[in-house]
Amino acid sequence: MYSAYVSTAPQVPTLSPQQLAKDDKASRQFEGVFLGEMMSQMFNGVGTDPLFGGGQGEKMFNDLLVRQYGQKMANTGQGVGVASALKKMMIQMQENIPAQHS
């Protein structure tokens, strides 16, 4: 029989603050794209105002607006938790990579 040793000591991050900032930025960008795509599908069902709306210009600018909504939600911390989960996974993966020596 093998026994497993589980440490209850708090783990000290081994990544630099710069790498943690990069991970945070990348995870928030990903969540922004994810939220933008979800909202894009939601806005596809919304019709345009027949009096003032319509045309290619509105479609193009609506797409840009929806992307910005997604990014804003992710950057203000009002996202859906995708960024925090992704950041945790990225940190775990990077800490498990052995250091490369040249």
C-alpha cells in the first residue's frame, strides 16, 4: 500500500509578479472575448429600430460595441468567473513546468 502525503502548508507562488500580471491580463482578455461572443449571440435576436436603425454601418458598430461590453465586464471584475478559473489553471501549469537551464 502506498500512502499519500498531503501538505497543508500554504503554497508560495513561484512565478514573478510580471508573469502573474501577464496571466491576469491574458485571462481577462479571454473572458472578454468569451463574454463578447455570448452577448453577440444574444443581440442577434434583437431587431433594429425601423425609423433610425439598420444598414451595414449599424451591424459593424454593434459588433464593436458588444466586444467592448465584454471587455469592460471582464476588466471591471464583473465577469462570470472564467478569468479567475483560467488564471488559476495557467499558474498551476506554469509552476509545474521544470525550470529550463541553459
